Amino acid sequence: MSSTPLGVSAGSAWQPITMPFSIQDIIDNVSLRTRLLTGAEGALRTLRWAHVCELSDPSEWFGEGDLLMTTGIGIPPDAEQQRAYVTRLSEAKVAGMMIGENMQAPEDISGLRDQASLLGFPVLITHYSVPFSAVTKAILDARQQNEDQRRRAVVRLYESARIGLRHLGLDGLLLRLSADVMADLYLFDTHTLGPWEEGLAPLPGQWREVLSSRVRLTYDLTRCNTGESEALVMALPALPQCAILATGGQLLDYGILHHIASVLAIELERLQSEHERMLRLGSELVDDLLNNRLTERAASERLEQLDCPPGTAHLVLARLEHEAPNNWQLELSRQSLKLLVRQSGDELVILLTNPAACQPLQAALGCCMGVSAVLGTGLRVQEALREARLALAHSTPTRQIVEYGSALDEAFWLPGDLEQANRMYRRVIGSLVDYDVQNGSQLIHTLRVFLEQNRSWQKSSQILNVHKQTLIYRVHRIEEITGRSLDDTEGVVEFWIALRSMDIAAESQP
């Protein structure tokens, strides 16, 4: 039974990837008639190129991955000089050296052989009948084959991009791209190091640890190493907060990774464009529903078309705080949530079908939210908004998502509707509110600060930036105007409930 790489169809042009050409490949090639004299540890070193050099110090002209081919003219006869000769080659990261058999090398090369063995530096002996050009051609053919595979990989990448336009999804596209280059690919947030979108594979622990020590990832290629494996990291074009990490595979280099990043950037831009279109349609519909521009039938039909049927939809009200992300649209697009949103000032009016989605929604926005009862009908949006406002008014830093049905569970002493809230606060501090309006004073604010600071004269004075005697005078005026005392428990409780009721009445105003 044949097998196909994950994400690649059986009819694709994928072919097995050839390993890089190494010294061992020369040894295994019978036609090259070459044997290993010493340095077996380096037999798997990758060969970049091979060249003939008869100079006394070839290390000046050779570098990493190069194979030195020599008739032996440049090899010194002295054992110590032979050791130095090999040491210089090893330090230059030359892949190895090939000596023509029965040519012009010294009869005794024991110094060279011993030092090469000590350094793990491969030394090859090639039969006299084999021209060095045959070795060079073998390396050139291998490089050409590798380049052909890279070109085919690039073709596969853009074929995957074309398929991605058929709504393959970001996770499906990433799997195809991984198969195209036979490598592991991870798309992640450079700030949190978490998956860029829900459903994508997270970074392995070893790479999270390496990347967490980096101050900032840039557009440029970054190489990361754990000591055992290497990875390439690149931020996507025009989206530096999103980066791709690629590891494994034999085709990966800057060029291939650039193609991968470009394909992913195109897909993300397509998804963002689609998300913005849906946000616009959703915002227009919510605005129409809030202003009663639609009939019940038209409202229900449009909600159904946007995957938000009124029979299961809830209205969620979120007030963006200072800590909330500026680009909340991008944060929502990464959650893959089906919802309709309209922004009005610092408020987001959201329609969604699954209340469980409030958890990731709240995590993305970082603010408190109130959730209405089930919408039921398209024309109940205004009432649902009032329910969501009341629920939001009952939210706290420790209870950031409040559903209308359970809004009073943890604060049963608070009013349950707008009319009750208005009645409760007007009965206790209504006269104080009127006094502030008529005289331009701040007695309500003074009362709130005084109670929040547990009636501490010193702390309250500091927050209000007034002298203690001024605060004492204000508190006496509050007691005179309301006819209640801040020295007994009953008066404190009444004042506190009245202030919370005033907040709920204000929150519940459309």
C-alpha cells in the first residue's frame, strides 16, 4: 500500500527528497573507486563543492563544506607539518580531503592520518584511474537535483496557495505547506508565543524556551538552535506580530521560507478581508435592529443569513477599557468566532449564538461583559440591550461575565430592573443629586470616595485632594441634605445601595 504525505493529494507532484550529498555518498559510489583512510566520524558531512589545490596551505582558499582534492604535491613530508596541515583544514571547516592514490603524496603520511583521526577529519584515497573531475561532476549533479527539488517545492507551495483560496482554512493550508517542503511549520504570536489562531499546533516546548529569551523578532530571518536541531523564524510581511517557525526537512533555507511566509501572508490578508466584510455587514444589521428599521420577518431572515438565528442568539455588551487592545477587530478575527458586532464609542454591541464563546471573547477583549437572555425574535434587540446593560452593571473584577438571568445571584440586594433602580437611588440620594446639579458641587463624588475608602478621613482627603476640615464639612452637608447619618451601619448601607442603584440606572440607559 502506498502512502502520501499529510495534506498532499495522491495526484500531486510530490517526490521523495534526496538527502544532501555527503562524503559517504562518494564512498558508496562504486564508479568513483574511493575508500576512507581515516575520519569516519565525518563521513556524513555535507559537500558543497570540490576543487583541486596543490598549495601548501589550502585552508586560505577553502571553506565550510568544501572537499580538497590533491595529488599530494602540497602535503609536507614532515609528520609535524602534516599535523599542522590537517589542523588548518579542520579549523577552516573544510569537509574533508581526497588524495590521488599512487601520485605525488609523501610515502609516509602517518602524521596526517593520526591528526585526521584525532580531529575526526575525513581523508579519502581515490584510485589513480579516477579523474577528479568525475567527483566534481557527482557533486554538481547532486546539487542540480537538489535545486530541481527546491523549484518543485516552490511550485507546490503556490499550488497550495491557490487551493487555499477555496477556503481550505489556515490550519489546512499550514498542513499542506508543511507537506510541500517536508518540514514542521508553526504559526505563532511573537508576543505570547502561543498559536496565532485557535486550532493551530502550539510551538514545542524547546522552541518556546529558545524564543522566550529573544527580545524581539523582526522581518529578517532568525536562526534558532537548541544544540540538537535548528529552526528558521520569520515574521510575516506587514504583520510583524505573526511569525512562522520552520524546522526539519532538507529544502529549508531563506528562499523557501520567504515563499512560505508570502503564501501565509496572502491567506491571512484574505481572511482579514473576509472578516472585515462580515464585521461591516454585522454592524449594519445590528444598527438596523437597534433603530427598528426592519420588520420581524426581514430581521429574522438577515440574522439567519449571517449565522445568528434569533432563536439561539444572545446580545452581549462589552465596554472597552483602557487596557483593551486597540485593534480589537484583529483579536476577534483570531478567535474564529461567529458573531455580529457594532461599536458605539467605547461600547461593543455583540450578537452571538453560543454563550460559551463569551470566555474566549472576554480573554481577547480584556473587559467585563453583560449577556442578555435569548433574543427570541429579531425585534427584541432593544430590550436585550437593556438586559445586557443591567447584567454589565453587576459585573466586578472577579466576575467579569454576567448573564442577565443570574445577575442578582451574587448581589440579590441590588435592583433587578431600571424602574426599581431609579426609585431606590432617588429615595435615598435624589436630593443630593439635585443639589449637585443646582450648585455645581461634588457631594455625590465625595460620598462615593468616602465609602470606598471605608470612611477613612485621611485616605479620602488625599484622593479628593482637599483638607480634612473641608471633607468634614462636605460629609455634614451630605447628612443634612439626605437626613441620614454616616456614623451608623443603617445609614452606610442605605447610601451604598443607593450609589450602586444609581450606577445601574445609568448603565441601563440606551
